[in-house]
Amino acid sequence: MSLASGAASRKMRAFAVVQRGFGMKGWFGRIAASVCAAVILIASGDNARADFGGFVTGGFGGFDIFHNYTAAEGRLEYRFAQRLFFLKPLIGTFFTNRGSVYTYGGFRIEIPLGGRFMLIPIATVGDYEKGNGKDLGAHIEFKTGVEFDVIFDNGIRIGPAFDHVSNAGIGKKNPGEENAMLMFSFPIGLLAGSGR
């Protein structure tokens, strides 16, 4: 009986190792895909980048800042210049040092506040993989938040962002989490060397 239970225990530990391996592989894969997409866009022809417009945005900060799974967070987005009425689309991903990854798409509203300041409400939906981090209760998660930017003469935007991620009750549990970030947005035209 003890031999059988010992063998079962070894199999379970081996299975857990395999699961962690696939999880980390998926985590690196998602980050690599996002980085590659940004690099391809930046490395494309000057005219194509200038015509396409938009912003490459990155940031760093804290994940789950009010609860027990606080982690370092990085974020990478592409913010389109095109609009649907007053809504501007974006795609992106964030990742933590605990292996959590959220890959998403959504919309933002850019509200000029006069002078060099802009308020940007953002709403997204996407896939969340918890890795070794917080279990948010579902793979489908919604992110809503706001960013406050200072706009420089060359079009670069820098500012703090705060957002909340939850599954809106579609999972059996919905603990949610909050992020505080410092975001940096670089105009594609500037990266193309053609100004704003």
C-alpha cells in the first residue's frame, strides 16, 4: 500500500513539474509575441509607420496593490490612432514576476484637459493566466481604469495609471485586483523619425 501511494505521489509531483513548465512556456511565449509585434511595427518602413500612427506604450508598477498577492508588473501596449466615434482601440499584455499574464484588447477615450494634460479612461477584455500569482476566478477578465498623462513637445506622454481587473461575476469567485502603473507612450511618427 505504501509503495503504491509513494509511486502515486511521485507521479503527481512529476505532473506538477510538467504543468509548471508548460505554464512558464506559455508565459514567455505571450510576452515574446507581444514584444515581437512591437519590434516588427517599429522596424517597418518609415512611411508605413508614419501613416499607421498611434503609440507604442510601456509601463511598470505594482499588481494587486491592496491585497495579498502584490507583485511587480510590466506592461506593453499598442494604441491605435484610428477611432470609432470617440473610442480609440488598443491591444496589450501585462505580466508579473509571479508568472501571471493578462493579454487583452479594448478601447480608450482621450480627454484633453487643457495645456499639456490628458485624461484617458480605458476598458479592456482579455485572457488571464495566473501562473504562480493570484487566482482571479476565471480566464476571461475585464480591466477598467484611468490614466493621467503629461504631453511633451515631441508627443511623448508620461503619466500614472490605476486600474481594476475582475471577471464581473462570470466565475465562481471574483476577488479582483488593482494595479498602479507609470506609463510611457511613444508616437509611432516619432519612432519613424518623421515627427509627431
